[in-house]
Amino acid sequence: MNALSIKRAILSVTDKSGLAEFAAFLSGQGVELVSTGGTKKMLQEAGLQVTSVSDVTDFPEILGGRVKTLHPNIHAGILADKDDSSHIEVLRDFNIEPFDMICVNLYNFADAAKKGMALREAIEQIDIGGPCMLRASAKNFHSICVVPGPQHYDTIRKELEENGSVSLKLRKDLAAETFRLTSEYDGMIAKYLAENEA
């Protein structure tokens, strides 16, 4: 799939800079916004209509927020290859709606590490659902647009304004950037764990 129109997006970010404006633009284009926790609250306070991830999964956030997006209704919607009719058929069979955009940036583990938190506290700043969604959408860039940071909002907005869709080239470039970021994130965590006592 070359030109990807955006109809449904997950927005779940730690760095919320520029998100309200970007989300308002998406909403104005008729995009359904799906979100979690603090991001959802911020978008609603900005006057936007937002679907809760819990409504998509039909399951509440549990374990103090450790489990929110780790669910087939989320990941099948991210990983479905829209060029594969058998994938589309499976989505229909299970009544799962596909996603077209995943806008996620990660818990700030670097900040936790700098503060010298005890290891037990610091590990709560290790993002799990975020990297899973980022990697899944980066893998499936032929069918979905991954947005790993606010520095990309203007570029995506421009493509959508000019073409009504996001190009395959931009999606591939964003996928490469995403894998670089998640690799660096994991490397930082591995280093911290190696250097600190349990």
C-alpha cells in the first residue's frame, strides 16, 4: 500500500508537546482518536472526543497501569497487513478494527536513571506497552504510520494536507527511526541494570 489514509489512531505519549494541536488536526480530518491514561485526559480537556483503550479491549487497565494496550484488539489492529485479504478476513471474524497511525513516545527512563532512583522504583519507568506498539507498527509500515515523537507531527500533517494520505516513503523512514529509538531505549535500560544492584 503506497498512499495510506488515516482513519483511526492511537495516541499515547509521555512527551505531550504539540500533541493537542496535532490531535485536533487529526480529529478535524475525521480520524477516530484512541488513547490511554494521562494522554486521554489531556486530549479530552482540550475538547477532543477520545475513545478509551479500555473500550477497545473491553478490559480495564490493570496492575497499576502495567497492562493497558497488551491485547489482541490492539495488536491485531496494528499488525494486520491491509494488502493481505486473509488478514482483513480475520479482523472481520473477530470484530477488530484496524489502526492507521500509532503515535507513541516512551516513559522517560533516562530521567529516572539520572535521579538515582532505587532499582525497584526505576523499573516502573520501563515502558512495555509503548515499545510493543512502536515495534509492531514499525514492522507493519506498509499498512500503518508510526509516529515516535512530536518532531514528526508537522511533516505528517503536511502530507495529509497536501495528499490526504501518508506516503510509503515517509512511513518507511519513520519505521527506521522507530527501530533506532527502541534499540537505544533498550540499550540504556540494559546498561542501567548492569550497573546497579538488585
